[in-house]
Amino acid sequence: MLKPMLGAIVMVLLMGCSSKQDAVLNVYNWSDYIDPAVVTAFEAEYQVKVNYDTFASNEELLAKLEGGAQGYDVIFPSDYMVAIMVEEGMLETLNHDQIPNLSGLDPQFANPPYDPGSKHSVAFTYGTSGIGYNAEEITEEITSWDAFWNPEYAGRILLLDDVREVFGFAFKYLGYSVNDTVPAHLEEAKQLLMKQKEYLLKYESTMNKDLLLTREALISHYWAGDMYQIMDEDSSFAFTIPVEGAVLFTDCMAIPMNAPHKDMAYKFINYILKPEVAGKIVNEVWYAMPIPGALEYVDEEISSDPNIFPPDDILARCEFLTDLGDYNQTLDRAWTELKMK
Ligand code: N2P
């Protein structure tokens, strides 16, 4: 009599333990985009194991999910990619009651054009791309995208491995919108980028830091915060948002429709929005977060930097990417041709 009862008690205890161990959250984010201490603190507070995986572009994220990846609970698509994913029915309609800290989001970011009312996404960070370079070797001040065609930098130039970012800056350089859909303009941009390949080291979005720090690369098309992470390590480097303007982005948090741990996903998103947590993240990744209450936790050096928290005059020459619908295929074809040649 006692034995089976003991057995049952042991079973219950074991199940209790294993369900604790089973508490898991699978996060899929851009690389170098969180303070690891924030993840550790979240794991401790919620008794959960966070599996953290990274991607290098919106298109990689989309392809991964379209390819049938099932396990992700929180993903970080940018603005235009949120629109694409909503259109494809890939994102959970968010229950705002489970994200009380949404109330701390800057109202401008709470109702964005790519996702009115933040129905499927929550703004995480914002910023621009631009040009990072070794200012000890390049003594002239870089102000224009034309630097990428400077033969003096031949073989040491990196461009982001990112279709929208590359055509985006090429369009800006030509005086068009980053969202241009005129085929003749695309051809013009493609020819220009084809010529640029003579000077290119490679299209790259993740190894840029190493390549710059080891001096293999001299100059890179890069996102501001990532470049500031390098500048924090080595003061030889500088960053600029070119005069012609650049891509402006809002990266977001979202829950895939088929996420296995939705409750925990909500807890994670809500946690990231806490002002003191957001402040820690900004200090680590050097990207702005649209949470006014977080500013008191952000180092003055960061919050006062116009490349990180861009003021209106810089914002005015930059542009958000939008979903181009069917034209994406035309752009993708041009991108494939460019990379293959
Ligand atoms: C973070 C990359 C930011 C991506 N490392 C810009 N959308």
C-alpha cells in the first residue's frame, strides 16, 4: 500500500521538476542585439531557459519561417518585414493585456504605418544604416555614399549582405526613394553596384566587426549601433549618416502564429519594455529604444549622440523601407544577378 503511494509521490515530484526544466523560450533575434545579462536575469526571474538564436537579415528570418521552422517564440522583424509577415498570416494578433508595459512606448511608435495599433508587433529599437570607417587610415571626412566607389579603398570595402539596404542606399545616392519601383532606376542602381564590385571585399552583415578591427576591411556599410559597438572597443573608427540620406528602421518584437510558448513570449516582450531593462539594452547595443522612461538609465554619451538618437534634420533625409509587394521579386532577381556576377 505504502509503496505505490510513495511511487505516486515520487512521480508527482518528478513531474513538478521536469515541468520546471521544460520552461523554455526560443528567441530569434539579429546578432549583437541584446544585453546578455538581461536574458540571464529574465531566466532567473521566470525560471525559464532561453534558447537564443540569431539571423543576419529580414530575408533570412522570413526564409527560415517559410521553410517550416516551428520552434520560435519571439522574433525580431523590421518594419517592412512585419507588414509582409502580417500579410502572410504569420504573426500572432497580440493581446495587449498581456503586455502592460506597452503603455511606456512612445506614442509615435505605438501606431506605426507598417502595423497600425501595434496589433502584431511591438517596436524594439530604431536607427539608421550609414558608413563606418577607420578614421586613422582614412583621414578625409566621409560624408557621401560615393566613398564606396573610391579606388583607394579597393578590396577593403564591406557592404551589408542585405537586398533592401544595398539597393536602398544606391537609390538614395541616385536621388531616388529607398522604396523606388521604377525598373529603369533599378537598372541604373544595379549598374552602379556592378561597378562597385571592383572595389568590394564582400557583402557581409555579421563579421563586419572582426573584419574592421583586424584592419582587413577599412570601411563598411553598416548599422549605426553595431558600428558604435566597434568604436567603443577601438577609437580609431568613426560613423556617419551620409548627406544623401539612409535607410531608417524600426526593429520589432513579434510572436509567430505557431509559437509553442506564447505565454512566456508575452512575458519576455513585457520584460524588455521595462524602462530599466530597456536602458540596459541601449547601453549595451548602442541602438535607440522608443521608451521615454528608459532614457534616465541610458548613458548620456549615448542619448546625446545624433547618430544614435537622430534629431529631426537627420530623420528628414532618411526613409523607412516599406513592403514593395510583387516588386520584391524584381528586386530579388537584380540582387541575385548582382551577387552572382
Ligand atoms: C543589429 C542589427 C540591426 C538591424 N545587430 C537593423 N535592422
